[in-house]
Amino acid sequence: MTITLGLDLGGSRSKWHATHDDATQTSGSAPPLTAALLGTAQGRENLRALVADLPGRPRAVHAGLPGYGAGRPDAAAIQALLADAFGVPATQLVVESDIELAYRAHFQPGEGVLVYAGTGSVACHLTPDGQLLRAGGHGYHIDDDGAGYALGRAALRWLTRHLDRNEEPAGALATEMRALTSALDWDTVRHFTYGTPGASAVASLAPAVGRAADQGDPVALGILTQAAAVLADLAQTVQHQLPRAIPVVVTGGSLRVSPLFGQAVQQAVPGAAVRFQDHARAAAQLAERLIPAHS
């Protein structure tokens, strides 16, 4: 069985969507994959695991890959690696950044400004001629404020301030964090935070912040309010590069931690719409365009 494959790859997990020959559709998740990870043994193992999990052989692939850009020195090598892994010719594989894919899932080029808050955060506008205007999205070592990693980091900062003062953390946020870390002493929290490379462990605390906010926890509510202000600033930074104000859509997994987060963002960005699209499915639809008409 052959499939048309869309990939929404990510630093926390990856998603795929496949359209089969008989037009039925399936989807699934896979281990993390980023441009940086593909250069490691772990990344190549994650890629093999993704390919092995697919329901058929791809005939065309459209992939959104974090950290990818056509100007990367290793861009051609990444494309060749993916084409070989999926067994497709170069003409039937498109690789672009996950940011560009997210934009195409919500807008046609030139239509609007997208603010994306997943593990990281970015605002962008794709011009009709393919130029990507952006703010943020430089990775958790530099920014990614307002998104999942930053939500988890803010919760950890609150917790460690209490620990430094020999105070027992209390309230809904402490309860939700304890459920994930198993305990709130420093040794346990340190192992939880640094025991897994990358941003995934810290970002996994974001839902705890959302659940605590839903219970009225003032610390968690403050974290969401501050995050919303950062996302608003990203949107304004991109808008200032444009000749006129255009619609803003805010999306990403971090917005799902609590409906209060979306409300806070809409207060910070008047007129913004909070929407969710399946980016992997959008990628699969884009991949359909790569299939020759005679096939």
C-alpha cells in the first residue's frame, strides 16, 4: 500500500498523517525529530522508528522540520537523508521549517500573522513571494518565552524559590507539579529537570500550570498572564514589519493547557483568533500536490 505523507515534526514529539490509495486516512505520533537531532545517532534512530510505524510506503512527503531552513549549510544533506529514509525521489519530497508549515495550515501566504506556542514560541508572516518574517523561535537557550518550556520553567522558578527559603510549597500548582515529579525536594526536582536532555521535561510541566490555573491558583494564573503578554509582543513585532495591520491567529499545543490561556492571549492581542489545525494533515494535503498528474 502506498500513502501520501504529511509530517509535523517536533522537539517534544512528532506527528504524521497519511492518505492511503483508497482515500482512507490514518495518523499517529512518533519520537522527536528536529534538524539538530537528525545529525545524531538518536535522531536517526527516531527517524527509523517513524518510518517503521507508517502504514505504507510514501509516494510523496511534505515535512515541517524544526530548525530547518533552506539556507542551512546542511540543508541538502537533510533533504537527501529524508528522501532516502522514506524512499521517495527528491522531486516528491518537500522539507520546510515547522513554522512555515504551521503558517500554511492557517493562512495562504500574505493573509495574516501566526503566533505559534508549542514547546517554543514564534510569530511569523509568510509573504506572497515566500519571504518569512518572524519574531522569536530561537530555541529555549535564547527565548521561547510564552510557550510550553517557559510555562514549565516559570513553575520551577516559583518552586525553587520556596525550596531556597526552606518553605513548603503549597496550593494547586504545588499539588499538580508533585503529581508529575513524584516529590518536590531539590534532588527529585533536579533529576526530573535535567535527567532528560533538551526541553521536553520542563515543557511537560506546562499542563500542570494550566490545571492549577483552572483551579484558581494565583501563581499559575500569573504565569499564564505573563506568557500571554510575551506572545502579544511577538505578534506586534511582526505586525510592525508590515505596511498594514492584518489578522492574527494564535495556535499551538501550549494554548491547550487551559482555556484561560487563550482568553489571556485574546485580551493581550485584541481581535486575535485562537484556532487549532492539524498541521500534519495540512502537510499531507500539500504533499498531494507533489504527485505527478499521470501517476
